[in-house]
Amino acid sequence: MRTYVGHQQAVSAEDFVELALGTPVELWLGPEGETDEERAARLDAARDILAHPEYRNLPDDVARIAAEVIEAYAPELFNVVPLARPAGRRRTSRKGAAA
């Protein structure tokens, strides 16, 4: 079975992510062993992309994709339950007064 995003075929998971986001993943994560100068240039390019109207929803899209992946492959990470506080312990403010 073939997977397409728009008119482009996604052959690997990296292709799918790049086509879904419209930018290469390396732009956001950086390659291993990059220099400080390369990192500064990469982050500058990333800022330019985020400033473009076409990508104004990119941070929200990335968060949504990440949540969908977590939900699909590690749903137990979304099973958050509040922990009970031990009896007799109260929160204190910065000045040490009991809240």
C-alpha cells in the first residue's frame, strides 16, 4: 500500500512527517554534531518560516501530530491521575505561611 500526502508519496516515516509539516524535521531538531554557527543559522531559518503566514499554524499542527502519535502508540501516557497528598501536609507560600 502506498501513502500520499498531497501529490507526494511518503516512503518512510521521515517522509511522511516532512510532507505533513511542509518542512524537514532536521530544521526543527537539528542534525547530530552541528556547530554553534550551524545551529544559529538553522534557528534563524526556522524563525523566518514561522513568521510566514503559510506556517502560522505549524506549532499547533506539530502539537496535534505529537498527541496523535502518543495516543496511538503509548496511550498510557495520557492516563494522568492526581496523586493524593499525605494527611497533615499543607502547602506553604514562599514566605513559609501555611496556605
